[in-house]
Amino acid sequence: MPPASCPCGLTESYAACCGRFHDGSLAAPTAELLMRSRFSAFAVGDTAYLLRTWHPDTRPRHLSLDPRQEWTRLEILGRTGGGLLHAEGTVEFRAHYRRRGQDGFQEENSRFRRADGQWAYLDAEA
């Protein structure tokens, strides 16, 4: 069952926020909203959405998520481009998780690029 509140941290419910992107009703209009929806997809275990929103140039054939890792919170640290009129953008974030009773986080500056007019995750900047 999907969560009532959205895992991405915005105030809307999951259905009104990232759930509408996950179910295909709407495409994320900005790179940041795509980043948030991808975090939520990790949190709810939606590998199909993760693969669908991965840029075709870098998309893996398969993706498996660790069921023991619970994604708990997302912080957006910065962004460049990625707006309605941009073709590329970056979103720097810190994604918090809990695994085996231990808290941790992953920090990344993700690059996004449009593919067929839709935002897609390209890769992480080194």
C-alpha cells in the first residue's frame, strides 16, 4: 500500500505528489521534481518507474533494490538549470536511509537531461 504522505518531503500526499508521476498520469515538469519522484520510487520500491525515468544512454538493463534499506528523508542541497525551458540540469541532494538499524545517507549531484521531451536521470557528477 502506498504511503499517505509523500516520501519526497513535500507537503502533498503521495497520490497528489510523486504518485501521479509513478502511475504515468503526469511527467515531472522539472529536474528537481523528477529527482524527488525518483527518491520516492526508491522509498516505495518502484523499479519500473526508476528504469522508465533513466536516460536511455545510461539506463541499466535491470535494477534490483535492497529490501532491507529504508529510504527515510530527502534533502535538496542545490540545483542548476532543470526548469521548464531547460534541456539539462543538476540536482544536488542528500538521501537518508536506515539499514540494519543503522542510519546513513547518500550524497550526490545528479545530472538530468531531456529525452523525447521528458526529464530523465543521466548520471552522477564525479
